[in-house]
Amino acid sequence: MSLPLEKIPHRPVSGLKLSVGFVITLGLAGGIAAWGLSARATNADRLSARAQEAGVPTVLVVSPSRPASNLTRVELPGRVEPHTRAPIYSRIAGYLKSWKVDIGTSVKAGQLLAEIETPELDQQIAQAQAELGSITANAALSRTTAERWQSLRDQGFVSSQAVEEKRGDLQVKEAQVRASQANLDRLVAQKKFSSIVAPFDGVITARNTDVGALVVAGGATNTELFTLSDVARVRIYVNVPQNRALAIKQGDRANFVVPEHPGKTWTATVQSLAQAIGTGSGSMLVQLSADNTASRLLPGGFAKIIFEVAHDASLAVPAGAMIFGAAGPRVAVVDAEDRVRIRRVTVSKDHGSTVELSAGVQADDRVIVSPPDGIVEGDKVRIRTASAPPEGGRRSN
């Protein structure tokens, strides 16, 4: 049976107990608040650390590698010329009587190429022969006279002075005979040039005259009768750029191809070098020699010369590591503190998937493959190392 509220007895609570309870309650509340603030700060620090960690990019790095070969393939245009080429001129004037060979004809040394009619020269020879005969007769008479006067002096009928005069006249006549004979020999020697012969074995590559044409003596421009070329061997001339000039040596071998024989490769040997850079072209003229016994190479034609030249030691990096922009070719490397360093490099050769660099990187560098967009000098990165250099596209910046 419950008692009315007003009937329940009340015990008085002391002031000390109230104070202790308030303090305990206040302490608990403060502790809970402090724990909440501490937990919130810890969570904030953890979130901040996670955000910072997420902001550090992870990059793939590789070390530059040495190329498998230290030879560089250099392709240059050249021209093919006959080993020996001679324009054939006439030594005498006249009219072409006949020609015996045409273009494309193979000839031997001394073979008759053409004949020239020389009516004026023929008359000069006839005149010189007549003059020689007259002078020879005068010399014979002078000799007889000198001998007779010598006999008369021995008999005391003439003076020694008269005999010396006759001997002097004989010497003059004999000198005239020799001069006339030399003149005749000169004209006869010129007459031999009316037969045009080949100076060496070769092929007629040009004929610039025909029967009845006026032939002019000498070697004036555009007056050659034939052009003879020795094509059993050919010379190949190529201009090597200045930066490659010192890599070519006498005796080096090179391959070459010509358009008329696709898929066929010939070999030539460096025969001589100009040893000077042309001021107009900025290159050095190099002469090569190649066998052409089968006559398959056409003189005067174009050829592509392929040199395998040694180059300075270089390092290869994946093409994807290259950064191209206004500042030139660059790569991004990671230093010992895992921070990015942007370096300018010099490209020596581009193989497509890899690029050879002659300056800007070292063998122990860590080169970033496919650098992230916006990466700059000093950025902090995390490292992921690749066992083999991957291929990738170039990045422009």
C-alpha cells in the first residue's frame, strides 16, 4: 500500500555530497569533450596525410641503356660517274668523212672511231715535199762545189778563204734540209690525226658529229666528236655533312642502291676524300669506287650511299620519356630525394621506340617514363621501377 507523496519522509542531503557529484559530472563531461576533440583532430590529421599522399604521383622510372651497336647508319645521295671519261676532239680541221661507231658501242684502245677529210693539209704536205726536194738538191750542189774548191786549194789555185765560204754555204743548205724535213714530218704527223682512234677501252657514251660536218681543231667547248667512258669500274661522288666528315676514312666500305635496280645492293670502297669542307655546301666531297664489270650501273645516274659510321658513346631511353616543347628536347629524372629534375638533352638518333641521347643523361640516372602532365622541377614523386624500358609515345610540353 503506497503512501501519499506528502506522507513520504524526506531526508536532508548535505552540501558536500552535492558538490562532489557536480564535480564528477563536470569532469566526465570535460573528458568526453576532450576525447571528441582529440578524435576529431586525429581524423583530420589522418585525412590530411591521406590527401597529401594521394597528391604525390607514382612514376615509372628506368635507367638509360647502352645501344647494342656503336654504329650509325647514314644515308646520303650521290652520283655515279665512269671511272675514266674522255671527250674526243680533233687535232686538225676538215670535214668528217665517216664515223665507225655510235653511242653504246664498246671499243678497244686504238680502234678507229672516225675519219676526217683534210684537203688543205694534203696540199700543205705536197708543198712541203716539193720544198724539201728543192732544198735537198741545192744542198747536194753545195756539197759538190765545196768538195771541188777543196781540191783546187790543195793544188794552190784558190785561197783557203774561198774554200771556207763554200763550206759555210754547204752547212746552211744542210740546215735548210733538216728544217724542211722537220716541217714535212710535222704535217705528216698531223695527217695521222685524220683518223680518230680510241685512247682506251670503253663505251661510246656520246656522238656529236655526222658525215660532212665541219670539224674544228682544238678543244673548244661543245666541239667534241665523241665521249668515251670506261665503265668497267665506276666512281661514286657523295657530299658528306661536316658533322660526319671525320667519321669517313680512306678504305672504308659502304653500300649503295640505285633506282633502276630496286632491291639490289652494291658495295663501294672509299677511294679518296677532299679533306676540305665546301663553303657553299658545308660538306666534304668523298669519292668511292665500285666494280661494274657487268655494266649494270649507269654512269651519270643517282645513287643512295649507306655508310655505317661509328659515333660517340650515347645512352638510349624510351621514346615516351621525351618531353618536346619550346625549350627543346628534355627528360624528367628523379634525384636522390625522389624529386623531379628536368634536363635538356641532345638527341643523336631516333629509333622510333627508343631515342639515343648524346648529352643530358648519365647511365645511373632514373628517367621517368611518360611523365605526368603538369610535372615540374622539384615535384615530389613515388618510384615504381621497370625491369625493361617500355615503349611509349612522346609528350609535348
